[in-house]
Amino acid sequence: MNKLTLLFSGKRGGGITDLTNIINGFIGNKHTQTRLSVITLRRFSHLEELCSKNNISYSYTTAECNNIIKEFCVNIIFILTITKNIFFAKNIIFTMTHPNLLFLPLYRLISFFTNCRLYYIRHNPTGFRHVTNSLKNILIVLTDYIASMFSHRLLFFSRNVLQCFEQSLYKDKLYYIGFGINSFNKIPSTPCSPSAQTFIFFGRCLPYKGLDILIEALNLINDRSLNLIVASNSIPMEYINKLSKLKDKHTIDIFNEWLDDDRLDILFKKSSCAILPYRAISQSGPVLTSMGYNIPIIASNLAGVKEYLTDLEDSLLFISEDPASLKEKILLFNDSADIQNKLRKGIISTAKKFSWKNVSINIENLTTDD
């Protein structure tokens, strides 16, 4: 029996969604020979329930972490927990970047004596902007580098990101595990098709997400009114003001806050098309989430987007950082029932190519063979 431990130090966001999906992938693989264990720094009740129902070991360090002193203390305990597990676990996957992974050189040294294999899921290329805060971003970039350097293997959801490292120091330890579709609740059995076309922009408002490009494109549309949902957080006040002015022409619902899964589920079920005007991309949770809800996508024509989507089959791709090009694609989708129907059928077909069960099989093959 292959033994595998999944570790997660974060508190919310795409990382916990990916972890949950990986676990579900193993649960859905009835032929798996892997005995799974899951360890998180914080308690996640949905993981506790999921693991309990499927005879998977689950443990956490704290149920609540509401001040900086406790944050420091529970991270020390979590680091000690990881250290202990290196003595007993056969394979450990660090599923997300976190400052406590600065201790990975120590973990690698200990693993030399225990034969435990350490795997790290690398999400982004070098220099990628993770968060708005500059100091925190420097720390995360440093952590990313150290974890990549000292892990036995680097795992990738995206071939596009993997290719960024093919000429790097890590070139001999790269491994593609694939990606699966995502939803925040039960995936709809039929495409979402609201009576009025409703576009959704989703994701934390970092500069590379291109919300300003979408705002400029909407400013170019004066002859009709569109429906738009902006489900984000940390939106700069400058963008809030511009979106508010656009409400004179368009119907825009703005959510500038962290939204839980239930609320996001409701918003995606109200939407008929996602708009992702990225300047840059690694792997994209919003792309796979839109697929999960069977809604077509309007996105920048970046290589990392074209890894998942095909123009005029399941999506409309516009010239990156070109608001006029984005405007054309928005109006093409909004005004053409034939395009809407074609892309809805296409996104359903595309979604079938992405499976968390296949991700679990790829992980199992690697950890069994190494």
C-alpha cells in the first residue's frame, strides 16, 4: 500500500479548493492503492467531514487562529508536526506556498535518513505576483524558490508553468499532474443559461487579473446595457469609482469582499459567460471553475489560457491588454444566440478533458514509482 500525506498551511482561497479536489480525486478512483492522510494547520470542517466519511486520516493544529502570537505558535507546532511525519510518512506533498516552507532544507536533510520523498506543487512561474503587499510577496517568492530547490520533485497543474522551468536548475525533477474542473457546490447537469446574458469577473483583484482592461472595454460600449457581476476582493478605490460611474450605462453588481463558496455558487449559477482579461496567467482557477459551471469564457489570448481553451469552440479569445478587442468579443457573445449555444456546447465538451481523478492517478503513479 502506497502511503501519501497531503499538507496545507493556508486558511482560505484556491489552495484549499485544490486540496479538496485532490482528495475527491482519490476518493473517486476506486482502484487506488494509496492510503491518504491529510494534515492542515487550521481546521476545515468540510475536510473533516469528507475524510471521516471516506476513512481518510485527517488532523489539524488549531480550530481558531485570531492573533499574531497564536499564529506564530501554531506555525511552530505545525513545523514540528511536519518534522515528525517525515520520520513516518513515505511520501509528503506540500500543496501550497507558505512561509513555514522556509524550513524545507531541514525537512530534506531529515528525509535523507528516513527515505521520505518530499513533493511540492509549484503553482506559478518565477517572479509571479502572488499578493498586493510587497514585503509579503517577497517572502512568498523566496519561499517558492526554497521549496522548489529542496523538494525531491516539483509537481505542476499546468504544462504552461512547467515549461517555464525546463531550462532551470529544477529541469530534472519536473512532473505534470494535470488539473480538474471546479465548482463550489454540485456541478449543474445542464448549462447555465439565464434569460438575460450576465457576465462575471471573478478572482482576487491583483494587477495581472486585468479588471482595468475590462473597465476600459465597458467604457467603449455606449449603445446597449450589459449585466455584469464583479466578484472580487481588494479592489482599488480607483476601480470602484470607475465601476460606479459605469452603472449609469450598465447593470453592475460589485462584491468587494471575500465570498464564501455558497455565495460564489449562487453568482456563477446566475452567470452566462465569464470574462478573464488577464495580463499574465499561470494555471487558472477561474477558467476551471467556469468550466465546472458549463459557462463559456471570454479571455486574453495568452499561452496559459490556450492550454485550456480554444477560440470559437468553447471561448472567445481577445488580444491581450486590448480593450477594443475585448469589447468586440463581449458584444459578439451578447448579441449572437448562435455563438452562445455553440460555446456552451463546446465548454461542456472541453470540461470532460479535465479530471481530478486523473490528477490522483498521476500523483499515485509518481509516488509509487519514485
